[in-house]
Amino acid sequence: MTPRLSLAVATATLLVLGTAPASLADDATPSVPPGTEATATAPVEVDPNDPDLKLPEGGTLAEPKVLDIKQVVEDESGDERREDTNADVTFALQAEVLFGKDSAKLGTEAKARIAVIADEIKKQNTTLVRVFGFTDNLGSSAHGDVLSKQRADAVQAELAGDLNDPAITFEVRGYGEQYPISDNSTEEGRKKNRRVEITFPRTAG
């Protein structure tokens, strides 16, 4: 069965100079439970003649520009996460979903998940795919480096078979315990750190 992603969290970072559109301003205030609203206060007076508020002579405002938008979608179990930015798409799959303990052999469910990612790569019509493996900090660092690379290689081989496109270049690395995304002092955190990430450029809407 194709996994379904159901819990979505979206974040956006905007740099806007000048006046924000009314719709953006209206959406800026998050909803809160009744009875917990902040107490209204009088607006701060601004002196329009304050020299610190004026542009230097000949100066102009930059055009409004969106610096980055990131959307994160994670399934309810936390086994799979998708991150979308302006430039890239990243899928992160927890190792337990893909492999047995201390193994780099893909299971049936893992292959089904990878096939879904291959379909998304085809939609984006990209020619570069990065596959990076990561482990937690248990065991030796050298063992983690080897295992994470073996797992990244296994995912890359499955993707290559699904895509069957010689025009696609793969970059494959095993980072071991480097670049943790959670606290390695707990099993919950270590589970998140044991993962394989698949990243490719966004070329379609």
C-alpha cells in the first residue's frame, strides 16, 4: 500500500520591504483558544518627521523578495518526512522502515516507498539525485560510516532501477553519525537520526 502523508506543517521566511499586502497582514495572527487572547494595547506613536525613518537622499527601497519557503509534511508515524523549499525536494526515510537492524538489505515495504519517490523524481524531470545515509551515535564511528554508505548505496540502486534513466546523475554518501537531526541521548532521538535522505532539485511547480 502506498504510504500516505497526513500531518503537514508549513513555515515561510519572508523579507518584505515596503507595505505588506492586506492578505498577508490578516494571516499573520495565529488563532488561539478562547480566553487566551492577548490584551489589546494602544498603538505606539510614530513621528513621521523622525530623520531615522527617512531614506538617505537618492536612496530607494529594494523590491519585495521571498528569501525562502519551506514546507514540511510528515506521516503520522514519523517514519517518512518530505521537505519542500524553493529549490529542492527532500524525502527522509527512517532506517527501520527500510532495513532490518544493522542491515543494508531493503525490504518489500521499503521498495514500495522508494517507488513513490521515484515517481516524484520523474515529475520534477531532474537530472541530479543525492542519496545520503545517516546513523545514530551507538557503536563505533567507523562502523556507522560504513553502514550509512551501504544503506545509501542500496537506496540509490533501487531508485536507479525504478527510474531507468541514464541521464540522471547520483551523488551518494554515508555520513554515519554526523549531522544528527535529533538528540542522540534518547532512543526516540536516535531513531530519527537513523535515516536515508533523498534530495533533488525542484524543476516543476
